[in-house]
Amino acid sequence: MQDNNGFGLALVMIMPLLFYQWHTAANRRLRQCLMVMGFLVSLAIVFTYSRGALVGLCAMGAVFWLRSRAKLATGALIVVVALSVYSFVPQQLFDRMATIETYDQDRSAMSRIEIWQVSLRIAELHPILGGGFRVTYWPALTNSMLEGTLIPRLDKPRATHSIWFEVLSEQGWIGLALFVAIAGYSLFGCSWLIRNTRDRPDLAWANLLGRMGQSVLVGFWAAGTFASLAYFDEYWCVVFIFDAARRIVKRELTTPVRAFRAAPAVGLAHAGTDAAVS
């Protein structure tokens, strides 16, 4: 997370989890602190000056709104936060984000497209196993694969700037297929949580986790399209968490033990918007 793109992506993933904690927290002061923290994190995402993080924030916010039962209240909340953030943003950031529309005139954006072409070339030559970990960080090795093409040669170690092309160049098409399959399985797991806990108040924590989990995943995939973080441990941790939750819920549905009845009931029983969004 040392660069702005990685840090922005991590913050995008944190946002839905903060909302989950805010919803389940019983302590009033903790809820207030989480609300303030959520606003500050959204502000920090914008001020990373990362275009990929902005795309991830928009994608995450869209899923967050779609998965909410109180769409009017949630939409109003998103608008309020957006307007608040807008008031803090300097013109320099607007100029930076405006380059998304004129990417063909931005050297940084074009360099990403070039390295994606390199990744496709590596996968073309090594479709089964790929070029190996960090293959594009070895210019001499990578340039030897570019012979006979018009793709610009690498003059220094380069990151692929995309989770998809990172896996493709390093692990080949089979590795990319496995990566996409794991992503789809995790999204399916979140949908399973939502579907199977819809009429179970004692499992409301799992229903909300599934909804927020979808936002986390989509936010990572969108922002990760422009960042080399395919092996980002935060992503794999949440994948494991969502699958663990699915296993717990499945066991509870088949052999009820009411292990999680007391804790969620306090935090998820708030009136008004709180109950509607969950």
C-alpha cells in the first residue's frame, strides 16, 4: 500500500466494513466515532489523487446503494457525503480526475495500456503457466518476448497496474481463470448469505455482511483494474471471512445452536434508517 493507488484501494475496501461495524455496534459513542471515521475515509480516498480509487469508490457506492433496502435514505446519505467531500476538493484534483476522459493524451494512462499489451504478449507465448511472478520487473526477459512486435520495449522494471493483467502475465490464462473463479465464488457466497438469512432475525449480522461484502468485492475489482494488487492480503482475508460466515450460517440453518443470537440483536434493532438499511 506504499503508493497512492494501493492505499486508495485499501480505503475503498474498508468503507463497507465500517458501515457494517456501525450497524452492529451497540455503544452510542462507538457508532458516532465510526460515522466520523467513515466520512474521513471517504475524504482520504479522494485525496489520494488516485483515479483508480475514484472508480472503485463509485463502483462500491453503486453496489452499496443497490443492495440497500432503504434506497432513498441511502441515496440521500451518499449525496450528502459527496457534497461534503466536494467542498474540500481543490482544483488540482479536478484537473487530475478530468484526465480520465482524455486518457489518450495522458502519458501515465497510455503507459498502462502499453504494459497491458505486454501482458497479453506474455500470455500469448506462455498461455498455460504464464511468465512467472513479477515477470515484467525483469526488462531483459520481458523484452525478449516482445521481439517481432511493435509493442514498446521496457527500459526499466514495470508494474502491470491491473490485477487482471498481473495474474494473466504471471500465471497465464489458467491462473487468470482460477482467479476469476475465486472472485465469482466469493460473490456467490455473499449472495447466498443474503438469500438464506432474509427471514432470520437471529442471522441479521450475516445478511448485512453479505450485502456489505458485495460492495467490498466490487470496489476491489474496480479499483484493482488500475493497480497491481492481485495478491493483496486484505482482499484474500475478506474472501476467507465471507466463506467462513457462509459455513457458520449453513451449519446454523441445518443444526440451529443460536450461537450468534444475542450479540447482533442489540446492534441491529435500531429504529428508523438503521433497521431499514440492514
